[in-house]
Amino acid sequence: MLAGTIGSLFHLALNTLLQWPRLLHSLLGGPLLVLTAALVTMTATVAAVALVRHAAPEAGGSGVQEVEGAMEGLREVHGTRVLPVKFAGGVAAIGSGLVLGREGPTIHIGASVAAMLAARIRLNSTERSGLLAAGAAAGLACAFNAPVAGVLFVIEETRRQFPYRFNTYMAVMIATLFATVMTQLIGGTGPDMSLTAPEVPLAALPLFVLLGCLLGGLGVLLNAAILKALAFASAASKRAPYVYPAAVGSVVGGLLVLLPQAATGGEALVPALMREQPGVLALLALSAVRFCTSVASYSTGVPGGIFAPILSLAACVGLAFAGIVGVIVPNGSFVPAAFVIAAMGGLFTASVRSPMVGVVLTLELTGAYEATLPLLATCLFANLAAQRLGGKPIYNQLLERTLSLAGIRRPDRTVNDD
């Protein structure tokens, strides 16, 4: 209930703050508008980075890897300092227009609540890990109004860390239930990204297999780009601590005016793309730009997740794929929405490497249960392709990086993902 309440307030704050570009448009115009927007996002980005570095370094980025490390006993969730920094820094960074998602902060916020409760109760290591997992699952359920995906996230993503016991497993389910109840009481009910798609004919499934294979490669590329950008940002910060985040913030702020589709987490982008149906070249260009802005935004080190940017990037790719299919098979009865929905789950799977979470999260987000079979095919082959290409789960790689920077050696039994 605490995670759902705090997470919902976090979302309401973001939704309110993200109205500032519209207000700015009503006051300014021309180059002055672009310059002011760039300054606003740059200032917010630098402020969020400074807050993280000075108050709670572990609050930067998604936070999922910190929770997993804590469940392994290799990291510690300092709830009393992480929660306020994650909330304030996340509101500043995501609300400024950076291409980040709200799910990373809410997952870390949920785990922080759990850590604060655990500090007041005498728990053994198994119970503490179970409570952290329950808090994280509650945070994900709150982020997307997706309780089943929250439970599955623990089963798949933290399978190496989660202590499977009756009480810990039931705790995860109870936490996601009550977090979702609070989310719906505060923010309303219904899918967060409602889309409709009629049933896809079985003859079209090979197209979704192909889409999954392409997304598998894109997911591996995305993960590699995130890690390279983080390394570059870390090296740059040693010479000039705030130049890189300031540069990223100013560019994204300018894009908020010049190309709004390339900025923000993208929750509103997917329905807009379905209404407007841009051309294939425009979609591919937008995909390339959002790929770059997503990677750059995350590498600044501000609080923010990658789920929402992945989903919006996938929507661009899926709609472009549908356009190409429409040119090759002009008389085919293929609905673009089905490819968009399938791509969202497929790219998530390729990056995070949790196929069932990808399927269920996409279904709960969109409410498009008619697309279950093509979505499952896309996620399956995206996972297989990513594995074949040597890709590893993004959060596992981020945790390895965090532990390496902290000089902590991870036990070999947790490294193998086969």
C-alpha cells in the first residue's frame, strides 16, 4: 500500500510537471523558445545528477540492479536516503523531458519502502530478500498498473536472487495486489497504453517470427550502446563533472520543441503514432533518434528507467515493419497495431531477457489480448535471437558494472544465464 501510494504520487507529479513545454509554447516562440526549453531541461538534468552524486549515488539510473544486488547480499538498499532522492531526482529528470521511464524509480522506491520496514523488524536474510522482492514487484505493478507482470518480474528477472518459499512468494503476490489497488484508487483503472488489434491469421505468424529475430539484434545493440555510453559518461565526468549531462539535457530540451516525438519517456507517443500513421522513412528516422536520446538520457546517471523508452522505441520499429510488410504484401489483411504490440514485447524481451514478463506486461499495458499469439511468437524468437547473438540481460550487465566499480566480486553461480 505504501509503494502504491508513493508511486502513484510520483506519477501524478510527473504528469503535472510534463505540461511545462505546452506552457512555454504559449509564452515564447522562435529561437527563444528552443533556447529556453534547452536551458530548462539542462538545469533539471544537472540538478538531478548533483543530487544523486552528493546524496545517494546508488539512486542513479534504474535501480533494478541495486535491488537485485541487495537480494544477493552484495549491495544494500538505504531506503531512508534512496527514497527521497529517487522521488525528487526522478521527478526533475523525467519531468524535464529526458527519455526515461518511471518504472525504474517506482521499483526502487518500492524496495526502499521494504528496506525501511525490514530495518524495524527482526528478519533473517531470506525474509529480507523476499520483502525486497515484494517491494520491487509492487513498484512495477504501480508503474504500469500491471500486477501480474509485477509477480512475473520477480519470477523471471530475479530468479537467481529470489528465495522461493511459500511466505516469500505469497508476499510478492500480496504486495502487487495492494499496490495496484492503491494505484487504481489514486490514478484510475484501465490499461495504461490502451490499443486494440483484431485477431491475427495464423498464416501471418512467420512475419512475427522475423520481427522477433530483428528485435533480438536490436535489443543486443541497445544494451551494448547503454553500457558504452555509461563508460563514456563516467570517463567524461572525471574531467568535467557536469558537462556531459548538461549537453544531453540541452539537446533533449531543444528536441522537446523541434521534434517532441524524440523526447520524454514516450507513454503518449504510441497512441499518437497509431493515430497519425507516419511513413516508413519517418518512423525509421524517429527510431534512430529515440535510440540515441534513450541511451544518452540513461547514461547521464539521473534517476530513471528504461522500460518506457524501450516500449516507445519498439512501437516505432513495429509500425515501420508493418509499413514495409504493407508494401510487400499490399493486399494482406495485416493490422499495424498487431506489429506495434508484438514489437513492444519483443524489444523488451531482447533487452531484459524476460520473455514472459514481456508478454504479460504488454498485454496488461495495452489490453490487446487478441494479439497474444503473435506477441508470444515475437518475444520467443527475440529471446532466442538475442541469446544466439551473445546478448546478456541488461540488468545483469548493469549489476556487474556496479559491482566492478565498487570492487565487489560476484559469486560465479549467479553469472551464468544459460
